[in-house]
Amino acid sequence: MCEVERAVDELQRATARLRDLGRSRPTAKRRVEVEGLLDSKWEGVQVSAARVLGAWGGPESVAALRSWLDRGRANRNWTVTHVAVEALADCVTAEDVGWALDLHSQLFLDGWGITSWQLVIGLPRGPTIEQLQRQARPTSSKRGPAEVALRWIADRDRWLAEHPDVPTWDRVR
């Protein structure tokens, strides 16, 4: 077997294992395995691992995904940043509103604002809108990102009201 075939075989085994893990309940041992794959040499394996963590949810997944996101942002890796934010959007709670909106502001100010759309939309409405309204004050350094996020929420809510038969994740939770 040549080097390329071995690499393809290894990649296929890793992605198959992640598919299996994604269908399982998280355990401490499984979390360690999946979190380790966030450092795989293959970005596709990293992406699959992030999606498993997002599906599992919980504070452990949030911590691992935030760490992976920080590494992706430090390397200016758009794919890692986008997938990490997407996976985080699946598992954020009211406890995450503060850091999540800070992340939105940072991404927005770095020119990657649209990346955080799913994260903003995935946050619980009440505490998110309260914090965004405070950040949208004229003296706030986060005014621009906050106004954009408030517009996203209002536009999405309006669209959902106009299309009540369209199933969305937040309608079935």
C-alpha cells in the first residue's frame, strides 16, 4: 500500500469513527477522543469532530469548540471559524450570551461578521436582546455589531411570522 492509500484509509477510518460517535451518547472517554480529533492533520476530520461536539452540546462541548475556534481565528482559518461558530450555535444557552455576543462583535469588527449570524440567532431571545440593546447605545464601542445583530433577529422573526409552516430547529426544540 502506498503512502497516499494509507493516508486515505486513515482518513476514511477517522470519519467513519466520528459518524459512529455522533450517533452515540457522549461519555468522558468519547469526548476525549472527539476533542483530540479537533487537532487532526485533516481539516475535514476537524470539521466532523466539531459537528459531533455541537450535536452533543453541553458546557464541555462549548469549551472545546471555543478553544478550537480561538486556534482557527489565530490562524485566520475561515473554515474552522465558520464551522466552530456553526457548531457552537447548536449548543449555546442563556449562560453563553455574554461571551457569544462579544465573539459576534469581534468577528464583526474583524470583517467576519456574517460568520456569527447562526450563533446570534441560536442564542435565547430574551437575554440576547437585552444585552444587544445595551450594546447598541450611542456611547458603546459595540454599537455597530449590536445594531446588525438586532436587525438579524428582527428580520428572522418577521420572516418566520410570514412563513409559519416552515419547520425550523427552534420551533421543534
